[in-house]
Amino acid sequence: MSWADSLIKLSTYEAEVLQKRLAEIVDRRVAVEMRLAMLEAEGEAERAFSAQEAAAGIYRAGFFEGLKVRKAKIQAEIDVILVEEQGAREALAEAFEAQKKYEHIAEGLKVEARKVQGRIEAAQLDELGLRKKAG
């Protein structure tokens, strides 16, 4: 295995690790967004209940204030995860760029090796032709 193949293998591994990390971050964001959706559904259910139940109206303002605080906390968590997700996406894009560079270099080395081999074979054929002509 050449050094170029080793670099390609390492860059592929790095890209795979970054893809897994990005997937974990996205899963975390989706889970937190689901919690936010559940809170919103809980708020809607409370609105419907308090509209039907006069005694529930007393607690309604406190409930919705607490709901607002919990939703703000979850939204802040989502915002942090979105920043982390963007960083992971950028790191993954950079890893793919590096991988493509290494693959391009390796391909260039293979082409150069084929050219050198072609020149050697041409020189050998020329030498063989000269020997036959001289002999």
C-alpha cells in the first residue's frame, strides 16, 4: 500500500467519523424539536381544557407563563445544536475536499507511473530492434 493509498484510507475514515457525528447531532436536534412540539401540543390541550372548565382559568396564566419559559429554554437548546450542526457540516465538507485531493494526487501518481513504464517498454523495444538490426 502506497502512502497515497494510506492517505485516502485515512481521509475516508475521517469522513465516515464526521458523518456519524453529524447524524448524532441531527438526531439530537430532532429529539429536542420533538420536545418543543410536545410542549406546544400541551399548550393547545390546556387552552381547550381551560376554555371548557371555568375553574381552570385561575391557573391558566401561571401555566402559560411556565410553558413560555420551558419553550424558550428548549428553543435555546435547539439554537445551540443548530450551530453545532453547521460546524459539523463544514468539517464534513472539508474532509470530503481533502479526500478528493488525495484521490486526485493518487490518480496523478498512477498516470505518471504508467508513462514511465511506457517509456521503459519503448526503450526496451528500441534496444531489441537495434540488436536485431546489428545482429
